[in-house]
Amino acid sequence: MVKTYLLFIVGFLFSIPIHAQDVGAAALKSKHQKIMSTIGTTEVSIDYHSPFVNGRKIFGGIVPYDFVVDGVEYPWRAGANKRTIIAFQHDVLIEGKPLKAGSYGLVVLVSKKKWTFIFSKGKTWGAFNYKPENDIVRVEVKTEPYPHQEWLRYEFVDRTASSAKVELAWERIKAGFTITVDELSNAINDILKKEKKTPADYQSLAEYTLRKDPSKKAAAMQWIDKSLAMEVGRYNHKPYSKLLKADVLIAMGKIKEGEALKKLALQETQGFGIYYYALRKYLVDGNKEEAYGILLDNIKRNPTHWQGHLALGEYYLKVKNEKKATESFKKAYEYAPERWKNYARYLYLQNRLVRNN
């Protein structure tokens, strides 16, 4: 009983100088930081204050290990001053656990070899008013040794197209958690929420729907037909929509109809349409041969089509043929209209320089 009482007194005394420090001098020393990263199409931000070590023992010192007294948890606020706030634009997975879009207070239960990150709907000052009933998600992760980090910092590391790890490092310890997003679902939902949709929106809905679930050909076709039903504006979207429709028809087994439509659409496609369609064939669908055939056929029919030469240059870069890439970018520069000259020239000179080195 005496031991428990003493632990409570130590914990209470521990909270007093820290709180006083927060509203006093350390409020000036612990710098306010905010970092943001986009994972897929999801913005994630972390708003925190960054204290410095200043010769103190941090973990196992001013941030105690296993700070639980009489069954009551006293987590660390994962920063200084105000409670650290993390916000997500879309629903995410934290270490595989679902977390809804929104902003959350972030606190940490610190042990010597593991930390428990807690995402809480509580956002009060510090962590002194922490209430476990406000917990939304808890994830337990292992700590790792780290070179001395004077100022506490958060960083997004180990990034992929649909995930990133949030890493917290201070003193000689780091720990973190992985955020995973469903980028296709998020992209689809963002477009569906728009009150006014463009032909490009419907084209994207068709492409994203098929990439997420190739069996949903009928749904993709409905989006394509919506784009085709819209009037042509400054940009003629219909040839690209026809190309998408041709691909869906072929995937449905209507090969003759799809091939005929594709042939017609390729002849109608102008501007960047060929660029996007052919490179998507290669980079998204993985069909390198078809992409190359489309690009060569386009140049044969339209030898001065600068976007076609630009696409060929990008293609050659992907297959590591720098000589051909440079030649294609040079032709793109030669045929580009005045407002695109600088861009095409930059690509040409950049690749010529790389090749010569």
C-alpha cells in the first residue's frame, strides 16, 4: 500500500513540473511542428510540439516506463505542450486495424521494448486528462535503437503507393506504425461525392472500377457511356472514352466489336490522348507490346504528332533505351507548339545530357 501510494505521489509530482514547464519556458523551447504526407490520395497530417533532450534521461526518466498506478494508465502525449494530433482525410488501416477518417489525439504507453500507440477522440491539453473510454484504436509496436536525436521528430518513411510508416524518434529510441490506404476506393468515393462530374471523372471511374475489380465490366461500361453522352468541351474526350469502351468490350468477349471500335478511336485520338492511353497500357495494364505498337502506328499515321513522340520517349526511358528516348524527345521538341517548346526542350536536353554522361 505504501509503495503504491509513493508511486502515485511520484506520478503526481512528475505531472506538476511538466505542466508548469508547458505553460512557461518550455512552451517557447518545444517548437510547434506540423508535417503532412499524401498516401495514395489520402492526406495525413501530424501536429505536435518537439521538445529537446538537453542532457536529460528521457525514456525511463522523465517519460517513465510502464506508467500505470493502481490500474490507471498514464500515457505520454507523444510530444510536448498540447496533445499530438493526427488527422486522416480518408478511412485508413493502422497496423491492419481500421480507423475512420478524422482527427485524433495521439498518446503512447511507453515500455522498454515496446510502445502502444493510442488513437483517441480525446484532444485535451497534454495527456493528463486521458480517458481510456475515448480510445478508438491501440497498436503495440517494438522499439528500435536509434542514433541520438536531440529534437523529437515525426517522419513518414518506408513509403509505397498505398502505405507509409509514421516514425517517432527521440533520444536514442524510435518506434512507429504503418498506415495503409485503399487508394482506389478513396479515389472512386472522392469522385462520386462531386456534385458536378466531368467526362474525365467518368473515365476515371471506369478505369478505377476495373482496376479495383476486373469483374465489374458492366459497371465500368456504365461510367464510359455517361462520359460519351456528355457534350464535347474544349477537350474532345470522346475518342479516349471510345478506347476505354473498346477495351471493356474486348474483356467481355466482344472482340470483333471492340477491335473495330479501337481502330476507329485510335484514328480519332488527338493531343495527349495517345500519350495517356498507350502509357497506361504499359505502366498500369503491363501490356508493353500493345503499347509500343500503338505508339509506332500513331507516329506512322501522324509523323509530326509531338505528344506521340513524347510518349515514345517516355516508353524508351522505361525500357532503358536512352538513345531512342533522346531521339524521340528531340522530335517532340521540334514539333511542339510554342507554348510547349520549353517543356519538350527540357526533356530533350536533360536526356541528352544523361546519355552523354
